[in-house]
Amino acid sequence: MSIAIQQVRPSSHFCHFCTTSPPQLTAPPDSTIEVGGVSYPRDGWTNLPPHIASCISRKLHLTPSHPLSITRALVECQFPGPTYKAYNQLSPIVSVHQNFDSLGFPQDHSGRNKTDTYYINKETVLRTHTSAHQADTFVAGESDGFTIAADVYRRDAVDRSHYPVFHQMEGARMWSRSEVPNGNITQAVWEDIERMPKHNLKVEDSSPVFHDGNPLQPEHSAEECEAIATHLKRSLEGVVVEVFGQAKKAAIAAGEVKEDDESLKVRWIEAYFPFTSPSWELEVFWQDDWLELLGCGVVKQSLPVNAGVPDKVGWAFGVGLERVAMLLFGIPDIRLFWSKDQRFLGQFKEGQISRFIPFSKYPPCYKDVAFWLKTSASPAGGALHQFHENDMMEVVRDVAGDLAEDVRLVDEFIHPKTGRKSLCFRINYRSLEKTLTNEETNSLHERVRNALLERYGVELR
């Protein structure tokens, strides 16, 4: 259930996309692309660059002593077997059906656009969310609950909190009307709640379980919804106790906060997600500020119905692992997770939360690139070439990789007579590992300019 609140995109608790569907293009029938050791036919939808494909083998969420792996394990252990089964080695190469169709995305949904999704070909993508495996997991029915932790891929902005590859964890707990005693979901859920451990969190939760703005589904009774919501909230409050309890110990050890007996505070905020209702966000009061942690809700009944298990009801949540890891370890730049520098990796040990110690701060180097977008002739004076900001981000990532810290659109202008559009982007080049020389930066920037010219036919200014 893609309801993860990512540090990389605060509003994308589910899969929020933009722009329009890609054109139907063709490619030579004998051209292929190799991804994960398998050859796939290329076509007009293929837009997967080598620098993204190379990330597939990294599996940071499974790398021992890596902050993302430590974070994954910390959350995962709050959902033990046999009730929950952990899936964390699922291939990121999925079908369009798995990623979109199985979740009910209409054919013209903007989420299918090439500006946001990496296509291997028309039928195959790199998953954009862990929910690509949801229907298969429901159908398999190997446990009453599950967690899925995985790397996900989206074309995105370039800055210290965005990366085109990031990691999500989602979880779900389901009950079957045909399996619980007398089909009584409410009683079965409350019995499970009674067996759950108690906690001493301070919880703010003043809203009713459901109302017109956060509605009860017609397939559920009010009593069922209340029981499922209570089980959901108690389960996720337990995650906060463990995760932020560990984080507080690490912060005290690092001298960042004083030791005290004050309980952690959380609050439940009503939210909207396409695949749950009612829905909530969970916020944690951490270091004098309220922080969004995750999104969750009662699973929309259409999902198990479409998966062929209509008698199942339950809850789901989603969380961005980078967001949690950055909070836990005090990591300021998302690019660091991909570093192979031992000055970074050597600071962390499996099963331990420790605060990141910066090993250097190298100077930034800002350079602007301005250009007119290509136009096509028309009686009206020129139809503007479609150019998405993510196209710029992809050019910079392809050329500069992690040497680009930030890319921002700083100016755009439409000529009043010709209708031509001009864009100006500011790129901040800064290495995590060394000071870039002027020659190195100038070379990178010139390659970016040339790539824009070659790929998009822009007129450089």
C-alpha cells in the first residue's frame, strides 16, 4: 500500500504523479536493453538510463550495517511471524500490470507517464512503489499480515532530500470473514488487540474514527472499522516506541539532548489516500518539532476484491525508510546513503543506532544554464516543445551523478512575440568526498549543456 510519507516527497504518501501519457513510439525490433542480467526488447517507452539500472544491484536495505538496513530491520521486527511475513528481496523489475493495473490505475492516469516512471519497455517498469507486489501478496495468502521493504524508482528532483532511487516499507494486517469464528471480524480484532503490548506514549487523537470527510466504507460496519482502526493505531504506536526510543538513546549518547523521563508524544492527523478509508498520518514530536512519520488507513475493499480475496478486511501503512533513517542517524544529505566511502559506512553497526559524524564539508559551486526550448513550426508561430523539469534532472544525474547536490529552476520566460519559452536552471555541484576543482566543475557543466543540446535540441543562451 503506497502510503509512505517520504522524506523525498512530502505529499506522495500514495503515488501522486503529474503530466500526461507518453507517445506511442517505435524502436528497431532487434534492439535490447539488459537489466538485472536479463535482456529486454527496447521500444518507444524505454527511458531507463545506465546510472539508474546500476543501482538495482546495490540493495542498500539488505546491506549489513547500512543505515537503511538497520532501519528496515528495526521496523520489521515490530511485525513478527507467524502473523506477519517479511518480504524484502522482491525484484524491482515488474510488469505494468503489477505496478498500475492491479491497483486500479486507469489507462490514461498521469502516473503512467515517462516523465515520472522508468520504463524498460511498454510492458515492463522499475516499480514506483512497493504496492506493485500487493495484489500478488494478497492472493498468495501466506500469512495474515505482511511487510514489504524494497527499493523503488521515480524520476525526481535533484537536491539533498530527493533521489531517483529510494526505499519504502509497507505493511498490512488482514482478517478473513470466512476464517474468524462465526465470521465476527469485530470480536476477532478486539481479541487480537487485548494481546498487544501496552505502551506509555502520550497520544493525541481527538477526531472520530470516521465521518463524512474521512468516511466509513459501505462494505464495513461501524464496529468493524473502529476495531480495525484501533488495531492499526496500536500497532504503529508500538513502532514509534521502539524506533524513537532507540533514536532518543543515540541522541542522548551524542550529547544532542538531555536525558529525561518525559514520554514520547504522537498525534493522529486525518488524511486522504486513494487506497484507504478512513485514513490517517502519524506524527511524532521529536527534538521540539512535529514530524510526519507515515501514512495509513483501513484498506479500500476494492483492493482485496480485485485480488480475488473479497472476504478479507484490514489495515495498511507505508513509510519512507530514508526519512526515518535521516531522523534516526542525523544524516543530512540523501546522497550519503549511496556513498561507498568508509568514512561514512564505517560509522554504523548492525542493530545499533548511532548519530552520524560529518567527516567534511566541501564548498559548493553554482552554475547556471539557460536555453530556449525547441519549437515546431506552425501557422500560429510555433508550438512549444514539451520539456518536463524531470528531463533536466535526468540530464544532470546522467552527467554529474552524485556530484550534483541541487538543481533548481530559477527563471522562465515566454517571448511575447514568438511564444518561445526560455528556462534557466541553477546547478549546485558539490562532492561528498572532495573539493571539486574549477576545471572539473566546468567540464561537468559543459557536458550538461551539450547533453541538453543533443537530447532536446535546445538553443543554449
